[in-house]
Amino acid sequence: MTDPPAPAAGAGGASNYDPETVRAKYLAERDRRMVPGRTDIADLRSDDRFARYRRDPFTPYADREPRADEVDVVVLGGGIAGILAGAELRRAGVERIRIVDQAGGIGGTWYWNRYPGVMCDVESYIYIPMLEELGYVPSRRYAWGEEILRCLQSIADRFDLTADALFHTGVTRAEWDEESARWVIHTDRGDAVRCRWYVLAPGILTLMKLPAIEGMEEFAGHAFHTARWDYAYTGGGAHEPLTGLAGKRVALVGTGASGIQCLAPLAEAAQHVYVFQRTPSAIGERGNRDTDPAFAAGLAPGWQRARNDNFQAIMLGRPVEVDEVDDGWTHDWAAVHNPPRWEGMTTAEYLRRAEEVDYAIMEAHRRRVDELVADPVKADVLKPYYRYLCKRPCFHDEYLQAFNNGNVTLVDCPAGVERITGRGPVVDGQQYDVDCIVYATGFEPELTPLQRRVGQDVVGRGGITLAEKWAGGAATLFGMTTRGFPNLFVMPAPGQQAVVTVNSTQLAVLGAEFVGRTLRLLRDGGVEVFDVAADAEEAWTQKVVDSFVDASAVLSACTPSRLNNEGRPELMNPRNGSYGRGMGDWFGYRRLLEEWLEDGALEGLELKVRSAAS
Ligand code: NAP
């Protein structure tokens, strides 16, 4: 932070940059998308007209008797967070651990998302957890979904987490019973499982989003969401041609991370694909490749944590000697979120330089579209006109090229698909006749409150529900415990007073270690019941509120997206922020948790210790 650095490099740089023109263009594009009804969704939970979209196409449902027994811990969710929590609980010596999940097996995101082309968008060496424990190095830089799922299954097997799990089971109500000091977990399969400790690990982007488009239930063809890919209809598999689509016309609705990954396989197999694009994604180079055996052989003990720390440091703008991951996240994302600063810089200068850096990166993305898409009219529609920080970026090496195929039509619909008839989607009054609609329309946002993500009433002391307690925003200690809900742990997630990171699995690693080690301390101390002390919760919540940065001035100029509360950033609640400014102080948060665990005094918790007689 000393001398002013040279203007932003890259395509366009700052040389041909006229801020007023760029801002006007970005605002005009934003306004085309800020339309009434933009965020309307079909509520898949309560609207039975859409119940079939929820059904699990991967594992047959089986009848079973309701369970009315007792375990030590119930973990809600068998995704990465739940598996890691289970593993750490096992390490802490807990015997009876029961995962409960609506899916037919372990894996969460990677159980459900099996669409062709699915892969992680953060480098697999840091994304897939516990690689060192597994003694495994992923086969590619960005692993396919099935390899990730296999790794998660291996962790679950190693820590024996599936034998006693209840799959295809949704928790409907969890109630704290003061007298017995147990949680009672009720499910949609008639179970009433008692447990001393309850861990909520519902995941982050887990509620499938189906836009409420007029007439969609009248469509006479076949339709499904990417998170329930129907291979019985499309034929093929994740890496096998979708032979069932031969001669078929397919509508692909949505061009976010899921849509861009499945276009190429669809285009290869179908007679025709119509891509309905509301907002073009910024699509950077992926640069996927097989793992170099020399790289795998050279990994020293502790390498995964060190590599992730290197990634996190770069993402937070800290100096490092080497960029180990060296991809679009560490180049573009990190540059945009950490613009140059120098001694004596004014806020106006800072904002201006941030805008320049962002502009240069977006220009490079727009130029990439020109390089890869032959038809200039299509290319123009595919160019993203908003700041890079407005949406989670995408990376792909085949998506843009797919528009050069004669059987792929791009339908520009900034206000969304207008209507769906029995024959297919309608945009600008034009009917598109299709046999199948694939909804790549994503998930309810990261900041969806925990009480909605858990999909159940969590009833704590005095009959208060979590939804009631958090109606005005989150209230926690460390983003993982909340007063009035004894013996309850919540895995950290955005909007919950923990920290946020692009690589969510690392946050789950942190949360799982906290849960496992805290439980060990509680058990070692003979603690039967813990609750959060009122002053500790207030202090933590105040810390979060105090470090909240109101970025609504910048974010309101953004195209609507999950990251700016769909164009209403001013409604973001400071209580639902992070520990530390912005996305949070990752390293500070981890250090604080580690010191708290090392100290072992369980400060901030009220404890009821087992009496000698009990
Ligand atoms: P998404 O990024 O939210 O994309 C949903 C798409 O559907 C967007 O293009 C959206 O347009 C469009 N859409 C929504 N309603 C529409 C309507 N009524 N008419 C037309 N289009 C409509 O969802 P996603 O692709 O599933 O990704 C969600 C997140 O999951 C990602 O950001 C990422 O964090 C994660 N993810 C990761 C991977 C991976 O590679 N690891 C893969 C998939 C997902 P707008 O852009 O205008 O909203």
C-alpha cells in the first residue's frame, strides 16, 4: 500500500474506458431485467402441482417402518457439511450418529446434481474435503460430479455414517424436550427419533428453484430440473450420449453455472436446443486438465490445508509468494474484490480504481465471446454487461462454442420466459415448439434464512421456534449456536454470522471441527445440556452488525442477482452478515474458534453438568 500502481491491465484496460458510458450501459441492461415477477417461484414444498419435480429419479423409494428410538446425535443433511460433521463427531468418540436426508443417499448437492457435464467450479484439490485422510488426489483439476460423490461416499464409509442413516426422509418438526433433555425429531415417514444433540447441516444452495412461469403446468411434453436429471427420458449418462434425445427439440431455461455445463451434451444429442437466456453469465476460461502424476506425488503432509490457505489469502487480497490454484478465481475474482490501494488514497479514487479493474476484466470476458462465437449477433446477446462482482462468475471451455452449432438457438429474454403453453415456451409472442424443457434455474439464494432452508419447525425452549427467534435476523454465538435452542449446532453458512468463502466446503470443514471438538469438551466435562449465554450471543451479534459494510450503493447498480438480493441490496439485514467486514475475516474467525477450543473453558455457554446421581 504505497505507490499508485499503473492503470488496470487487460483487454480495454483503462485507456478506452469512459465511466459514464459504461455505467449508463450497465444500468440500461439492469433495467431490462428489473421486471415485476422476476423472483416469483413455484413453491416446490407446498404446491403439489409441482411435486413430481421433487421426486428422486436416482434411488427407488422403499417402504419402511417408522423409527421411534434414541441416538446420540441426529445430523440433518447428508451433504458435505453433514458428512464432515458426522466424521468429526465420530473422531470425538460419539457412537450413535444418525444422518437424516430427503435424498436417497449420501452426497447432498452431488447426490442431486447429476446432469451431464456437472463438475465443481472451485479446484477439486481444495474443494473435495479430507483428501489427505482418503489418500486420494482427484483425477482432474475440476472433478466431475461422480468423482466428488465417490469421495463423499468414501468419507461416509470410513466413518460409518450410512448404516444408521434415514434416507428419503424429511424432518417436519424438531422439538426440545426440557424434561428429558432430548431433541425429538419428527419426520414425514412417521419417525420420532430422540437424541441428545442435534446438528443442522441443511446445505447452502439446496432448495431447487422453479420459476413461476404462467402456464408451465400445461406443457404437454416432458420437463425436469437439472437437479433431478431424468436419464430415463434423455437416455445416456453423465458421460454417455443422451441417445433418448435423438430427434427431440429441447428448451434449456437458465444460463447460470448448471445451464452452461449441460448445454454441450444437449446440443450433441438433440435435434435442436433453444437456450432461453435471461442474463448472460460472465464465462471465463476453465482450463481443466488431468492431474499431473508428478503434482500428486509431490504433495507433502498438510498440503490441502496449506493450499486452501493460499487460495483464501489470495481471495482476501493478502500477499503470497505463489498462486497455487492459479485460475479465474485467484486472477479475476480476487482482483475485482481487492482493487489496488495506496497511501493517502481517497474513497473516490478507490471506487474509481475498483471500477476500472472490473471493467477491464469484463471487457476481457466480452472479447472472449467475440473470439469463440462466430455469429456476431449471437455474440452480442451473449456478452455480459454488468460488473464482475454482481454475479457469481462461471468458467467453461465448451459452452460458448456450442452456439456455433446449427442446432442451437439463443433466445434473448431479459424479462424471463413470458409464458409456457402446451407446446413450449413463448418469448416476445413467439411460440417455441419443444418436446422437453430442462429448467437450469438454480436454487433459492445462499442468503435464504436457515429457518426456510431447514424446512421444519425447530422448536426450542418455551415453545419458541427458530423462525420466530430469527424473524428479525440471525442471533448466534460463532454463527453455530443460538440461545434457547439447547444442544443444537448449526453448520456455518452465508447469512448466519459466520464467514463466507467461495470454497464452501472449507467452511464446512471448519464448522465440523468446531462441532466435533466442542462435543468432546462437553462430554468430557459431563455436560448434559448447553445453551448460549445471553450476553455472549448479544456480543457476537453486535460484532457482526458493527462490521457490516453497506455496499448497497455499488450493488444497486448491479444486474439483479442472488448477490444483491435481486436488485434490492438495501434490504440486506446487517444481523445476517459475517464475522469481519464483507465476506468476513476467514483467518481471524478460524483462529478465534481454534483458540476457544484450545482454551476448553466453553466460554459463552451455560452448562448443566450431570449430577453424580444421574
Ligand atoms: P443460477 O446461477 O441461479 O442460474 C439460474 C439461471 O436461471 C439464471 O440464468 C437465471 O437468470 C435463470 N432463470 C431464472 N428464472 C428464469 C425465468 N423465469 N426465465 C428465464 N430464466 C430464468 O443457478 P445454477 O446455475 O444452478 O447455479 C447456482 C449456484 O450453484 C452457482 O452460483 C454455484 O454457486 C452453484 N453451482 C455450482 C456448480 C459447479 O460447477 N460447481 C454447478 C452448478 C451450480 P438470471 O441470471 O437472470 O437470474
